[in-house]
Amino acid sequence: MNTLIAPQRSPALPSELQHHPSSRRPSPLDRIAFAIGIRLLLWSERSRPAPDRARHSRHREQDAARAAREQHWQSLALQAPLR
């Protein structure tokens, strides 16, 4: 490539890359909304409390009792004569 006849760049920055001092700052309402959004995100990622062992054991007992009731009714249904 011949660099003597290649198009040359101008030394000035293109207008889209220049910083305009009159750039718009976010309004106070936008800043408040942003702060609320950040706090909601942080709140949603908070650590959860440790599981309650008593509650889990109570649920297991309830599940076992329900399964026993269902099994009892199913055995009664199988023993019943067909009509």
C-alpha cells in the first residue's frame, strides 16, 4: 500500500467523540429512582436465614402422616367389592 496517497486523518477529534460541557445530568427524580433500584437489587440478594430444623421435621411428620392416611384409604378402596 502506498502511504503517500492514502487518505489522511485530520488532527481534530470527530464531533461525536468530543465532550460537550453542556451534557445533561440526571434529574433528582432519576437519581432517587436509581438509588431505590440499587437498594431493591441488594435487598433481593440478601442472605436467607438458616433453615428451621423444627419446622422441617414438622413438615416431614405431616407428610408421613398424609402418606399413611392415603395408603390406608387406598387399601380400603382395593378391599371394597366392585358394584
